[in-house]
Amino acid sequence: MHHYYLEVLKMGSNYSALLKAESWLLKLRNSEQHWGNLSLLALLALSRSSSGSWNASSIEGQLAIKQVDIDFLYNRVRQGDAEIYSDRLIPLAVTLTSLCRHPANYYDYDLLGTNI
């Protein structure tokens, strides 16, 4: 029984650390509610968090996600498809999946087919 209480205490400590990490990450956002070049990693971390303190459906969450979409489309216009085969799109595909979006049909690009 003593072992059970230790596990509960550890979970509480981990949960507290998770909340602090999320709070820190959310404070790093710029005035446009995203993280610049680190947006994909920040969204991936927040979407995988089990605390529930960040919501992808909130206005702030939607703004951050839309900024990722805009950045992707802007880069397609600016650079063409040269970067579509880049390993930089793998984090995008993983983040889209974690946000329950379909990377195989992302603005008519198949991010999975080009990276596998």
C-alpha cells in the first residue's frame, strides 16, 4: 500500500511540473499568439499534454494553428514546391496528426507521401 501512495505523489509532482511547463510555453507566445519558428514544436507539445489547460479549439489555439497554415502556404508561394520534400515538413505532419488534422491532404499537399 505504501508503494501506491508514492505513485500518487509522483503523479501530483509530474502534473504540477506539466502545468508549469505549459504555463511557461504559453508565456513565450508573441503578440500574434504563436511562437514564430518554434510554433510547430510548441503546438505539438501542447496538443500532447494531458493537463487540459490548453485547448486547440479556443480562439488562441485557433490563431496559433492558423498561423502555421499561413506560414506553410506563404512558403509554398515564395519557394514553390522545392521545400515540400524537405525534412522540415516531418514535424509539420506530426503536429497536424496530433491536432487531429490530416497531413495526407493538407491544402492539396500529401505531406505523408512526400516524406515516406
